[in-house]
Amino acid sequence: MKILHSFMLPLAAIGMLLFPAMAPAASLEPVDSSGVQVQRQEQNGITYLSGGIGEDEAKAIQQTTGYNLHMTFAIGAENKYIPDVDVVIEKAQGQTVLTLHDAGPLVYVQLPAGKYNVIATRNGEVRRDVADVGSGAARNLVFHWNGES
């Protein structure tokens, strides 16, 4: 029985790789818009969404199109979404194009094509990444902090 079980697990994993459409797609489920508070915002000519507190709000943002930079903020081993992150997006030359306070846990931004430095700060702990956005698929950045505070 142990041999059969050991064989079935890899077989199931291969099946999920070959047939991903059969896996449930949480972001495509209907959204109860009555509780959704996410609104398109603009700063310095840059359009963005920030929010995702609660399942419906997170789904509403995840279903939105037209944003070429998607950021997710999480904490701890369970990757719990966190909404209290300060974000600065700079052009590669150092010019700030967007500054957000207490953003997240999801932030979607529409930026002109180019290379950007993204700095996410939570409780004084800084995380940095570079986003090269263009006309192709959206760039996804995940910022993770270890502690619970």
C-alpha cells in the first residue's frame, strides 16, 4: 500500500501540471461588490489600486486589468496579507513617481514602460526589488516580512 501511495502522489502532481485548468481558480469566482471599497486612484499621473482586505476585495483587485505592476505584501510563514506598507516607486534614475502610505496588501499600478526601483517598508524593515515593465504581461512582485509585528 505504501508503494502505491508513493506512486500516486507524483502522478497527481504531474496531472496538476498537465491540466492546470482543472485546478480551482479563486480569482475568477464571483465577487460580492457590496463590501468592496477599492477605488482607482491617481498620483503624479500614475494610476493605481491599493487594498485587498477581505476575500471579496482581494478578488476584485485580482480581476482588474490594465495595471502592469502587481505587488503583494505578506508576513510570516503562513504568508498572511498585510495592509500597512509604505511604498516608493522610483525611475531607475532615482526620480520618485509614486509614494504610498499604509498600502496593500495588494497594490496594482499602471506605469509607463521602463525600469523602476520599488522600495517597500513595514515597521522600519525595508524590502527592495526592481520592476522592468513594458507592454507585455504584468510584472508581479511579492514582498515578505518574517515577523508577526
